[in-house]
Amino acid sequence: MNRECLMPVELLAPGEWADVAEICGDSTWVGRMAELGVRSGCRLQVIQPGTPCLLNVGGCRLCLRSEECMRVLVRPVAVAG
């Protein structure tokens, strides 16, 4: 996987969309994130950056702490709208 263009979701601006490329951490945490809809290949939007970070994932809102957002690596995408 090309990691050059990956960034933590925490660094995205409000309203910005991204595709999840990788979830870093222990298998329990990665599995829990997958249960919540955050898995490799999904698209999410940052509603509110910072701590806590508020995300739109599959039409649902998810709140993560800063250290958790640093473990979700994404590729920003341009969404027509």
C-alpha cells in the first residue's frame, strides 16, 4: 500500500470527505471500529475536527477522541456537490 498520501482523519477540515485506507491499533479496537462502520474502503466526512472529533460515517455520526483519530488513516477525496 502506498502510504505517502495517507493522513490521520484528525487533520481533515470541517466538511472534508475521505476514504479510509487503514485502521491502526490492536485487533480489538480495529474490530470495534469496523462494527461502527469505520473500515478500510469506507468513506467518511469530518463534521467537527478536534477533540472530540465528530464524523459522518454511512449517514451516522460518530464521535472519537484525538488519539483515536490519529489511528484512522485516510485519503482525502473531492466530492462533487
